Amino acid sequence: MPVLAKKRAPDSQPEREIFARNLRRARIDASLSQRELAAVTGIAQAHISELENAMHNVCIDTMVKLAQAVRKPLFQMFQP
């Protein structure tokens, strides 16, 4: 039986990877767990995990909500 590799969105864009890495870093810097961020934003914890692992595209409204919750301007979430 084949071993399943870590799931990533097909043809993952560099920007998605950058946003994912910066979201995780900003969440940790804000001293929030994924569960706490979920409670603040209304976004399911499992979905936050998937976003932090660059598994899904994320809409602008969700990006804004997450950036506000971790107290970062949205443009900073795309800086390498």
C-alpha cells in the first residue's frame, strides 16, 4: 500500500506558500493556537491548518480576516 505524501494544493503558487508560512508565524507571534484563531475568526480550526499548510486557495475576505486577527497588515502576509 503506498504511503501518502503530505497533501498540497496542485500547482501550489509561491504566494500561497508565502502566505501559509507567514500566517503560521504571525499566529504564533500573536500567541494564538489554531483553535483560538478559529474562535476569533469563525474559520474552522481544520481549515486554518490546511491554509497554514498551503493546501487550499484562500479568498481575499478570509485573508483579511486572518491578517486582522493576528494584527498584521495584509501586505505583510505576502512578504518573503
